[in-house]
Amino acid sequence: MKHSISAPGKVILFGEHAVVYGRPAIAAPLSQIRACAEVRLTDRPLTVLTEDIDRPPLRWPGARPDSNDPLERMTAIASQFFCAAPIKGEIAIRSNIPIARGLGSGAAVSAVLARAIAALLARELSPDDANALVYEVEKLHHGTPSGIDNTVVVYNKPIYFVKDRRMDFIRIARPMSLVLADTGVSALTRETVAAVRKLYHEQHARTQAAFDAIGAIAERAGRSIEIGDWAGLGELMTENHKLLQALAVSSPQLDRLVAAALDAGALGAKLSGGGRGGVIIALVDGDTSQPVQRGLLAAGAKNVYATAFGLT
Ligand code: MEV
């Protein structure tokens, strides 16, 4: 038996960080970048091979649920979930999602590993159960994750998300084009989430006010997306970026790329994900995508990707 499984990367459109504190946020899957797994039944104990991820293969036995290694933790908790040990077979994982750029690489790899283990065991894994398993592993990447990354990656649809309370699929009124630009700087979400938590304790009122303003923006952005008001959405994006600056999760490179996108005619731009590195997103219309991509490269972006949502 050979079985192919995949999961997309993701982009946070609005509300990162504030979402950890119960404010709404919006995220969408990035189907061009993906993690994939191939599964092969063998009669040997499970081996998990990783091609583009710099790490040694994982071999059963030895998977511990409290491991700090995300693949090992997923293997162990999935084996507990299915009451199956040892698992036999081979899983080969590949991913072209850049690592530590806020693009959901960790969640996508965990999602394909969970589904690959289910396939090896010939068991069903519902999206809700896959989401719960991936969330457990996200705790390693994020410390106190809101759950938005695993949710958007597992359900593979744009979502409006409020931690522990709400997850709605968003209908995008008409095609929405984005340019993503990578600073080339790796940043660990766990560290930026911890830095925001420190600020939250040290400057409570100011941080709460920023979270409230970000939450109000995400709410308005949800309505703009549903009616296709891209001019309004762009303004909300740029306002969201300023509030992320106030939370000290931007960086000179991110600010430079946001300014370059706006100068080149983007409707709005902001950092996306944990910040202090990773990517910015810029909302563009058909005519501005190319100039914005050129402007971003000229301003030092290491890579640009054009993507669109709501095409079906
Ligand atoms: C990371 O993609 C988004 C953050 O809000 C963290 C989280 O929600 O867990 C920074």
C-alpha cells in the first residue's frame, strides 16, 4: 500500500498575539506550500524519514509523549490515541514550507504525521481529532498556543477564530490577492509569544488596550472579507501592523518591507505570524501585484510569493 497525504502552510491575516488572549483572529491556508507524507506498510517497526527537514529519522520504539521533539511527541500521542503499539511501517515526510517564518510549518508537519499514522493503522482520524492531536504538539512550538495555526492547517479553509470559543469558516466575497515577502530572518513564535506575555504583565493596561484594538480590527476585517471591501481591508491591515509594532513584535526589516509594499501601491500591509522575523503580507489588486513584488525585493525581501484566496 502507498498513500499520499498533505497539509497546507498558513498565513495569519489579522489578530496574531491578541488571539492568545481571547481576541478574534483570521487565518487562511496557503496551498502552494505544503507538507506531504508518503506511507508504506512494512512489517518493521515504524520509521519516520524527513527529507527537507534537517533532523535524523525517527525510529520506533522510543517515542515518548513528553518528548521535546515534535515528531516523536506526535508519534507517541497518536499511538496512545489509537491504542496501538508498536506501529509498523514507514512514513516519509517532505515539506517546502519555510521553517520559523510564521507559515505554519510545524503544524502542517504534525498534521501529516498524525494522518499518516492513522493510514498505517487503517484507522479513521476525524478533523476534530487531528486538530486536537496537532494542538498538543503545537504547545512545543508555541508554549501557550491559541490553537489558530493547527485549526487552519487541519481544516484547510479560511477561518475566523476565537480561542476555545469559536471557529467559523469565512466566505471570501471575491478573489483576494496577497503578496508575501520573507525577511529571511528566522524567529521562534514561542519567544515572541513569551515577550508579549512579559509586556502584558509589565504594562497591563496598555497591552490590553492594544489587544482590544486588534480584536476590533479583526472583527471589522471579517465583515470586509465577506463583502469584498479590499480598500477597507487594506487600511485595517496597516492599522493592525501599527498595533503589532506597539506590542514590540515588529522589527526594522519587517517595517521596511511594510513601508515598501505601501509605497509600491499595496492596499495595506502587515507582519504576519509571531513577528520579529518571518514574513509580511501585502494586500494587492491585479495591477499592483507585480510592482509590489519588485518593491519588496528591492527593499531586501529574500523571497516573495503571490497568492490568492476565494477563487472558487
Ligand atoms: C502564530 O502563528 C500566531 C500567534 O498568535 C501565536 C498563537 O496564536 O498561538 C503569534
